[in-house]
Amino acid sequence: MKMDTWEMPAARVVVSLFRDLLHGRAERARALLRETDPRLVAQACKRHKCCALLHWLLQKNGIQLDGFLGDYLRSAFFANWTRNRELLLIWNEVASALEVEACRPLAWKGLSLASRVFGNLACRRISDLDVIVPREKLSEAGRVLERLGYRYHSRSLGRSPIGLRWAHAVEFQREDGQKVDLHHALRRHPTFKLASPSLWEHSERWEIGENFYAVPGPEDTLLGLLLELQDDIGRGGSHLRVLVDLWFTLEANRGIDWEQFLEARRAERTDLVVLNGLTMFMILTEGREHFPALQTFLGNNRLQILPVGEDEALRLFCNRTWSYGKLWAWRQYRCSLWRACLEWMISLPFRLAAFGRIKNRAS
């Protein structure tokens, strides 16, 4: 079985393992691990950047693995701890400089989720630092990063007003390879009406390491994860860690008023993204009984593009076929498929430039 093609049997086994661990079904997880080639599990976790997460979930369920897989997962967990402590020092430097010289930044994704959702920096494999700043402060924040030794690859396309219509972040990199993604929005698309100032209005102070920093509020965090899920599937498949992120984010915020949440998303024109992402999440995690209020909400709002069935959800979530996921993602924009296709073609050079895939000759 070739894991690089992510065949359906492999997908079903590994998603089932994570699902059992999320539900606390330790005996079922043990049985599945006994029946499954440990190298298949290791390869899948490596591809989905969730080796340390699996180790953490196994420990949470009282499962101690020996042999190859146990050693592999433990080494990933402790490697994350070492690496992320170093990243925390870099984050402290970047956040402090931005707050003094430009604006109050929001910590996003890796370090933020590891601290808030899991309470352990080692749970997340983090390569880039993700920072959100107001769009009007983007250039100023970029200059702060440049003074800290970070370099932006493409000065023209990616940070132009036209480019920022599609690119939600721009990438900076130091000579040692460390990257900082400077976000001005959770995601960007011409059909979205996301109000970036609301990120700061609903932000919270959270302890990351030994200091407190601003992070997006629970509903903005949930929206960001669902937008990431849609975008990832549109680019050829998502990562299992997104399902785990969603699970623990939802578990920590059971008091969300779902109808009010959907009303806000309708105003932003992201409601189809939210409904389809949550539907896929509930199918793949079998979350109906664990999240009854969410299940009732989805039952009352059947605008799903996703056919209800595990096989279809798995094919979309783990697909390696560009067109299959792309069409699903495009249907969630409040526009025709033709317009979505045209917007994607126009946006491509700007998004590539924003993340350094297109470089100036002078670079």
C-alpha cells in the first residue's frame, strides 16, 4: 500500500484510529494498532504532521506503545518540544518589536493552538510563525521584520494592493531559514466580507510560554480553522491535525450560539464554508453524540454541498486529485463556478508571490 497516494484503505484506518482516541475508545484503538502495520501509521502521521499529536492522544488514553512506532512518536514529541521552545524565544522577539514599533499583533495557528487547545507546546509541529496584524499596518510591520533580519522575497506582486485582494498573508524569511507569515486576514477571497478589525475586538489574552499575548477569540479561531480546511482540500487534501484542532476547539467552546455564529458568517459570506466544513468534521469524527447542539444546528441548516457519507468525506479530505477538491471548494464561494475559476487564475501569481514562490531577479 503506497502512502504517497493516500489510498482509501489507509485513510480509513488512520482516521479511525484518531477518531477512537478522540472519543476515548482506548480498547478499540489498541485493537486497531495491533492489526495495522506500524510503518503505515508512522508514514501517515508524518504526511499529516501529527506524530506528536498521536503520541499525546495515546498518552491521554493511557496507551503506552513499545517498539518502532512508540519510539518514532516519542522522538517526534520531544523534538517538537525542543524546537518549539526555540520558536517561543523568536516569537517573543517578533511580538515585542511589533507591539513597540507597529501594532499589537495576534498570535495565530501553531504556538497559539498548542498553548490554548492542547496546553502543551510539544503537541504541534510548527515550522513557521504566524502573526496577524491590521492590513493598514502591514507595510509598517514588514519593515519591523526586515530590521530583525527577515527578508521578503517579492516586493512587488505579493504586497501590492491588488495582490492583497487574494493573499491573506506574506512570507518573510531569515538567512537561517526561519519564516514568519505576516497575516492581515484569516483568509482572502473577493466574495468574502471578513472584517479584520473584529479580530481585535473579540481577541483574548492568553499565556504562551511565560508571557501573555493577544490571540483571536474562540469564534474567529473556529472560522479560521474551517477556512483552512476548505483551502487545503481545494489544494489537494487536508491534514488530520485540522480535525484534532477542530475537536478540541469545539470541546472548549460548547457555549457557542450556533444560529448567531451562522448569522455572522452569512454577513461575511463564509456560511457555506462553515456549514460544509462542520459537516465533514462531524462525519469523519462521528461527533453527533459528542456535540449534540452542533448536530442539531447542522440538521436545521442543510445547505451542504458535501454528500452525507463517510466514503465521500474521506475522498475529499484525503484526495490527491487537484480538480476533485478544487471544485468542492469553489462551490462554497457565493459566486458561479466560472467566476470562481477566473478569480483563481487571476489570483495565482499574486498568491505565489506573497509566499516567495515568485522572486524578483534582484533577490
